[in-house]
Amino acid sequence: MRNALLELINVEAGYGVFRVLHDVSLRVDKGEIVALVGPNGAGKTTTLKTIVGLTNLFKGEIMFEGSRINDVPTYNRIKKGLALVPEGRGIFAPLTVLENLYLGAYHEEARQKLSDSLEMVFTIFPKLKERKNQIAGTLSGGESQMLAIGRALMSRPKILLLDEPSLGLAPKIVSELFQIFKGLNEEWKVTLLLVEQHVKNSLEISHRAYVMESGKIVLEGESSALVNDERLRKAYLII
Amino acid sequence: MLPSSNLILQSVLDGVFLGFLYSLMALGLSLVFGVMGIINFAHGDFIMLGSYLVWILANSLRSDPSLMSVITVPLFFTIGAAIYVAIIRPVLGKEPLIQIAVTVGVGYVLQNLALMMFRAEPRAVQISYLNFYVNLGLVSVHTAKLTSALLSLFIVLGVHYLLTKTWVGLAIRATAYDKEIASLMGINVGKIFLLVFGLGISLTGLAASLWMTFGQADPYIGSSFGLLTWVIIALGGLGGVSGLLASSIIVGVIQSLTMTLVSPSVSLAIPYIVFIIVLWFRPQGLFGKG
């Protein structure tokens, strides 16, 4: 068995006293794209937030590079190499594009690689270079999603967690985005955990996938196999 | 009898100088509110406490009050950080009413302490090297007021530079906008809050040192400064340094003219009334974005 980069073991987590996740176990290996799909309210966002420490963890283990990070505060998990592109993008609207990118490289190790990282992000997203001095709040939906991803890359993450990156974007931009994810994984060797509503696209670019329902993992496997799974096809109308 | 134009000019000039000092007084309040969302009702009382401390220090060391900032700034940073840990941090994210009760309480404790220790008499320092007027013909320049104005401007611009041109400033602005997203950038939000609250209180220590070069300490200046700094922030609209400076000067000039032309006893009421009238027409403040 391969060594997991990130592993959730029997995780129960939620907000306040409310449990959203029940006994969730999942694994992401180095170099993989793993998709996490499921209907609204299944707990996908909560799963990602739990990984970076923004929820209450009641039970279970979160392992990163073989060590337990249950009690590591969020800002130190970022330092360890986790990065989350949150749902709704979480752009700092009053700051410039460049300032947003700098913030991605806030921790010391990332700061030392600042100019390299900027070059990398501008290579992947040339639009951001054109707009670097613009106030981030004035970007279009697609551009702010690129900024959110670019900003997360600035921290030189070992794993990039993406929460509904295609939400609210035009179909053309959505397919562009999926190509970018593929490129990030293949060319830049970034490991991805992708939460998506576009089930078919996600299964096409990912190596493995988990299906969540009501806070539980109900199905998992190779994405190529899941694409043909009858239950999934019915549930998500994959044609 | 109409007051002479010289008198008015003099009053405006003194008001401008006072306004710059007010901008320094309001800066810490604005930072704490803007970044942490905490309304520090004790802010003015820290200036009051600082003024007494400067009075004691300057008189016992037989030195100029402005030099006492070497002591008040680090001391007040430490006091601010301690108050943050002991009193503010536990109520973060709680109901606004609880937060208000906590800071109002701190203010009253400080005020009562001052009343008990110093009674209600105003106190001024014995030595202030710059406490004199230089006659320039049309107007006279009060050197202590001029110096405090220039130093205040220098500090306000310095903090602006810190916020816009440094890593820690970037982290402060990110935290002000969204603390959860800030933590996703690897920013230790708790540390930023501690720093901002400490900085906010240390600025009151500095403002108190400058105030005492020409002003007096009494237990009630805290309430006056508290109200004035709130009016300044509300007028200026949170965020910009130019709005802060402009509204500080407006308040300073209105107050100074009120003292000269009406009566010192309404020097708090008139700026406040002007503020209310402005709010009728521009609820977002004079310089806030609509």
C-alpha cells in the first residue's frame, strides 16, 4: 500500500455541537487528483474545512504526511503544506490582485520563494499578471476564481483542497478550469482534493473519487470505474 | 461686538494643531474597531490614564511630558496586550452587548481609579519646554501644539505605511476583512489581534504624552476624548488615513472656534451637534464611501 499524503480516519466533525460528518474516512496519495462528490448538504465543504481545522472535530484522526494534525491550528496547517480554496473564493476584495497573491505566500518558507511562485502563478494564469495592480473586488467571477487558486498556489502547497471551484462560472470557463486542474497535477505535480458539483468532469480528470451523502462516504473507487457505476449514473444523471 | 479676524484665524490655527493630535487619539480606536470589530469604550479613559501617568512621571523626573512617551508607549502596549488576553479575548465572537459591557466597564474602573487617586482637580505638568507662543504677526504659534501636531501626523503616516507596505500590515488588513480566510493564508489571527489591541492602546499612551505638553489631566477628559474620537471616526468613515486626518481637523477647528466664539463649556456639545447634522445628510460619514 502506498503512503497517504492526507488521511481522514473515522472522522466525526461539525459546528458547535452539531455533527455534520459521521465516520468519514478518506485518503489522498501524493500526486493524485481525488474527487469528492455528492449532493448539496452532504458534508463536502465541512470535510474540507475539517481538514484545515475550521470545524469542531469530535472524533477520529486527521493525518498529514504521517503525523497527526488534529490539534494543529489552521495557520500552522497551511505552513505544513495544506491549502484550501474556499467556497465562494474568499478573495480579499479591497486589496489588489498582487496583495492577495502575497498573502498566499505569507508564511516564511513561502515568502522566500515569493518571486518564483509569482512567476509560476503568472505562467498558469496570465490574466492575473495583466490585472496585478487592480483591486481584486473588480475581477470577474472566472478571474477571481483564478486569483483564489493562484493565491493558494503561492503557499507552495503539498495538497490543494478545492471547494466548488466551478460554482457560478460560465460553462466555457468551467471546462478551462478543469484543464487547468489537470495541468496543475501533471505539470506542476500538485496533489488535488476536489469538491465538485460537476460530477462527470470531476470523474474524468480525477484518479479516484469518493461519493458523500448525509455526512457519510457511500461509495468510493477508481474514477474510471465510478463513471460507469449505475447508482451514480442514476443519481447524477451522467449521460 | 464681533470678534476680530485675527482672533478667528488664531482659533482656526490652534484647532488645526489640535485636530492632528485628535487624529492620533482616534487612530488606535479606529484600528481596533476596524480589525477586531470591538468598540473600545475605554479608549478615551486610556488617554486619561496616560495623561495622569505622564503628569506624575514628568513632574518627578522634572522633564518634558513628550519625552515620557519613551515610557508610556511600551508600558501601554503591555497593558493593552494584557487587557486583550484577560478581558477582550474571552468575549470575542460573543454578543455585541457583552462586548460593550466589558469595555464600558474597563472605562469606568479607570475613571473611578483616577477620581480616587487624584480627585477631580485638573493637573498640569510643571515643565514643558515648548509651552510658549511664537508671535508671527497675524497669528501666534504655540510651539507645543505645533510639535504635537507634527509628531501626530508623522505617527499617523507611519502607521499608514505599516499597514500598506509591510507584511504585518498586509496581514492586519487581511484579518480586518475576513479572519477565517486570513487564517487560511497562514496568518495567526490571535497574534494579529493581540498586536492590534496593544498598538491601539500604546497609541493612547503616546497621545497622552503629547497632550500633556499643553493640556491638563482630569478624570473626565477620558469621556471627552472618547466621544470626540468616535465622532471623528464616524465622520471620517473607517479605513482611510486621509478621511481620518480630514475629519480630525474639522472636529479640532469646530471645537476651537466654539471655545473662542461661544464658550469653552459647550466645546464638546457643538462638535457633537455638527456631527448629528452631518449624519442626517451623509449617514456614511463625510469621507466614507456611499
